[in-house]
Amino acid sequence: MEDNSSRVTEFILLGLSDTRELPLLFFTFFLLAYTMVLLGNLLIIVTVRTDPKLSSAMYFLLCNLSFIDICYTSVTAPRVLVALLSGHKAIAFEGCMAQLFFLHFVGSSEMFLLTVMAFDRYTAICRPLHYTAIMARRACWALVAACWAGGFIHSIVQTVLMLQLPFCGPNTIHSYFCDVPPVIHLACTDTTLTEWLMASNSGLISLGCFLVLVASYALILAKVRARVSQGNWKALSTCASHVMAITLLFMPCIFTYLRPAGTLPTSKYVSVIYTILSPMMNPLIYTLRSSEVKESMLGWQDPGVTPRVTPGVTFLLYSCTIMTIKPIDFQLCTNTFLYTYYC
């Protein structure tokens, strides 16, 4: 029987680079990215929740996507910022397993939710007369709950498989967070079967959701191609932004998880794309492509009319205030926000 005293009690996260000059650069990047994720997604949540006009299923799902993006980034970013600032790279074994669990829990839930959002767009464009009945609020709640339940089942399977492995050293992880590919290399046993099980779990979920998304948008493209109008072009533009968002998330995940961990070296820089860049870009992609959200944020009514102060604008001004030392000018910040979204 293996001696419990030889079991690993903590792991060392090496981060993105061992060069001493780069931590400040990485700290600035992660801080700005995490701030953008929080402010951008909170702005969408506040706007959708406070505007009765944004009560359709699409905005309900968008609001849930913003919440998931905040949770997803919060699994890794705060820990990275603390490590870069303090130089403390150790993470307890229990903390590492918890981070792995929540990473896959929230990440797979987002994949399922993006698939539901694609189904929502398909229904709106290909079956517009039945859209209200199919995507009723009760159905939306059921779909979102199913996304979270599917993410939990996927993640608990991954975590249980990891906990079955013995870890007796080494304890150095060549990444900035705990994930299956870098951690499984540290197990003191043959992990071939476990690697294939995890690849079939995470990899097939990523690939399956991606193929469903591609098929749904292909059907939408075939539908609107025959009937070109202003409304259809708007729908096509919305779908194009969705494709951009899912590509940022799914392609790195497929590259990372759709193979056993030991077959090819995993680049830790690839993980930055789906853990940081994708959640950071989602608010920009979805908001900038939706005139309704922009108009709601600014309270835009008629050309030439001064925008009213909506909760979205209030949230932006408050965020600007707490992030600056000097008091800001209300009109200056409002004009900056107008320029950002309309110019």
C-alpha cells in the first residue's frame, strides 16, 4: 500500500513564462482582460434585466451567457493575478481539484448554452411563426437548467477520474491553472485508459457541440440565401458574430481535449484563448452586433434627442468613477460611451 506521506499536498503553477521581466506584462494583460470581462458582461446583465423591451428568448440567453462568462473567467483570473503580484505559485491539492471541477463545470455549461443559442437563432429565422411558442420563457428556463446540469455531470466525471489517480511527485504544473492535460502527467501510474476516457468525454462534447453549431448556422445560411432582404441580412450578420464567438471558444478546446494528454504537447498559450480572450470578446461581439442592446444601454429614442440616463449608462459612469482618482465629468464619459458604440 502506498504511503500517505508521499502523496502530493500541493502543486506549483509555473504560469506562462519563467522570465522575470514578463510577470508585470502578464499581470497588466490579465488585469485589463478580467476588468473588461466583468464590466462588459455586468453591463449586459444590467441592461437586459432592467429593460422590458429586451424580454425575448435571445436576450434571456445572452444574459445567461454573460453570467457564465463572469463565472468562467473568475475560476482562473483572480488566482493568476494574485500569483503574479505576490510570486506565490503554490496551490493546495484540494484547491487544484476544485479549480479543475469548476473550470469544466462552467466551461461545458457555456458550450451547451451556445448550442441552445444557435437553436434559438435557427427557430427565429427558419420557423418564425412558431418561435414564440417554442422559445417560451418556461422552455428557456428548462434549456438553461439542462445546460447547467449537463455541465455538472461532465465535470463531476472528470473530477472523479482525476481523484482516482495517485500523485506522489513531481508537483510542477506547466500552466497557470489546474486542468486535465497538465495535471494528469503528474500521476504516478499508467494513465493511458484515463486519458482516453477524458478525451472521449471533454473532446467529444467540444466536437459534438461545435458540429451542431456549424450545422445549425449552415441551415440558417441556406434559408436566408434564397430570400435576401434587410431583415435577413440582419439575421445573417447576427449569425456571423455568433460564429466568431464560438470559433474562439471551440477550436482551442477541440485542439486541447480531443486527444489523450500525452500524444502531443499542449501549448499553455492556447488556453489563454478560451479562458480569457473568448469571455472578453463575447460582450463586444454580441453587443456591437445588436442595435437593440446598444439603444437600450444609451436610452436612445430619436435622432437629435439627448439619451436618457438608463441603468446601463449609470453602471458605466459608476464604473468609470470607481476606477479613476479624480471625479469624472458626466458629459465627457457619456460622449465617450456614445463614440465607442456608434462610431
